[in-house]
Amino acid sequence: MERTKMSSAFLLWLGAAISIAEIVTGTLMAPLGLQRGVTAIILGHLIGCGLFLFPAAYLSATHNQTAIAVTHTTFGRWGVSLFSILNAVQLLGWTAVMIVNAQLAMNEITKRLFHFQSALVMAAIVAALIVLWLLLDHQWLFAINNVVVILLAVGMVLVVWAVETGHSGGVTAGSGTMSFGSAVELNVTMALSWLPLIGDYTRNTTAPFKASLVSVSGYFLGSVAMFLIGLLTVLKTGLSDFTAAVAQTNLGLIALLIIVFSTVTTTFMDAYSAATNIDNLLKSGRTNLLGVLVTILGLIVALTVSMAYYQNFLYAIGAVFTPLFAILFVSIFGLRQRLALGWNFAWWLIGVLAYSWLQRLDFVLGTTVLLLAGLSLGVYLTSLFVRKYPLLETDN
């Protein structure tokens, strides 16, 4: 039974990583070329998954709480409320981003296959399937999701093979400019976007370390693969639009199904976790219904907001959640105590404001690592001069 649960956890997070958004972000690495692009992808994912995702998953598993609920230990009840709202907003944003990416890709393929395109129709189809996923019985959900993820992985291999064999040219350098540090940071922030979610799926385990490792490994392998697909597609075909490259292959219908269901397996997690955060405040116990409402709001945002803000959206996630979890980790794992709530909120606000300034330094390991190190040091040094308090108990 435990092995089945671990397999489901691995496939759940592998499926979360198989998405058009991950591939699109991977295409942004193309200006670095093949060798530096691959290095940035692997390094960024090691940082994001190793320094953030794994400890967040482990804390939730050991406290039997969501990642946001665990922040009660260092930020108190008001902190949980504030961060629940901020996390719900970013998850609503991700729900919209995923629907937009899906409808753009679907329209590209349906235009070629059926001479039909409609942003409203495609977005509505994706939203309806996400709602269906949210309303499925828990056991049915994991059974269906596992099968779909396996099929998606096989289908993605076929699509990549079709794209690669359809272009006989060698690997070339991508156009545009991007520094190595900025590329690393984009990889880190993509992993960071899952930071407040992963605890929602590890909190009920009886094997905290194993469940956390399995979940993070599933995401790491899937996300690295998606980023590499995006990078290699641009370098191989010269097309920065992955969907356009796929549309030129003979796998149109297969590609269409992959885009639809990969979006569903990823986005239902965003919508469900957004609902979980809202329920932290409302205490309604109707998480699935709230998830449906989040999906509908995401659909509305997807149809009205430009994707030009996508890269800034990723950086905003890093600015808000890097300082939050830096303070949480150093308090729990390092000090095993906490500063007064006022000090912790002050350091968090300093971290949020410092993020954009630190980006100008273009640190080779990315802004997130620099901010993590700086805030950890700041909190530790502060603890030498001010009174410390026991960690607050989380509400069960």
C-alpha cells in the first residue's frame, strides 16, 4: 500500500511538471546556447528543488500541515492569513497562465487540423476539464491521473521525436540575450512556484522523508525534461514558439491531447491548493467547490490579461516566497527558535524589497540563492542580540 502511495506521489508531481508552461520557460534559455543552457537548467532545478521544495515538503509532512500553515511557527496566525491570501493570488495567476498557454497552443494546432480557432472555446474546454478533475473522487482521481501522466510521458517522447526528426539542421545558437544568472533564476523561480503547494500533498504521509524525496524527484525529473525540450526545440528548429514547431509535425491530434491533459494535470493542483489556502481563512470545509470557483476566476483572468507579464510574474513569486521560507527554514532548522513576530515580518519585508535590487547584481547562482544567504545571515545575527522565543505550535 505504501509503495502504491509513493508511486502515486511520484506520478502526481511528474504530471505537474509536464506542462506547456515549463516548455515555454525552457525556450527562454536559448540565448545561452546548448551547453550553458543545459547547465543553467540543471543548476537552477537543483537549487529550487534541493534548497526549497524538499525542506518545505518535509516540514509539512512532519507537522501534518500545509506549507503555508507551517509558517504559523514563526509568523503566527496573522502570518498564515497574509501568506494564504498571497499564495491564493499567485495560484490564481498560475491557473490563468496555464489556461492561456493551453488555449494558445490548442488554437495553433486546431487551426492547422480543422481550420478553426477561438480563445474562448479552447480556454473553456480546459477550464471544464480542470473542474471535472477537481470533482473526481479522491481514489478515482489518483487512478486516472496516474494513467494520464504515463500516457503524457509517452506522448511527449513521440512529439519531441517528431520535432527533432522533422528538422535536419544541427543545433544553433538562440537569438536574444539572457545572462547565465538570470537563466538560473528563472529555473529556480519555476520550482519556487510549487513551494507553497507541495506540502498540501505530503502532509498526511507516515513516511515524511521518503514521501518528500519521491515527490520532489518526480517534479525535478519532469521539469528538467520539459525545460530541455523547450531549449532544444529552439536550438534545433530556430522557432521560439514550441507549439508552432509541433504544429509542423504529423502528430497534430496527439499533440493537441497532450497539451490539453498536461494542462489539466498541472492546473487542477494550482486550483485545489488555492482553494486550500482560501479555506485556511474561511474554514468552510468545501475545498473542492472553492477550487471550482478559482478555476472560473482563472478562466476570466486568462481571457483578459496579457501574457507579456509572464516573466515578471515569475520574479514576483521569488520576491514574495523566497524571504518567507528563508526565515522559516533558518528558524526551524537552524535556530530551533524564532525571533519576535515583528522582527520576522520586518526581515520578510526587507527580503521582498531587496529582491529586485539584488537582481541587478546578476549573481551567477541567481537572485534567490543570494537572498536566501543574506536573509539567513541577517536573521541569525539578529538572534544574537534580541530575545528569542519558542516556535509556535501549528493548529491541527
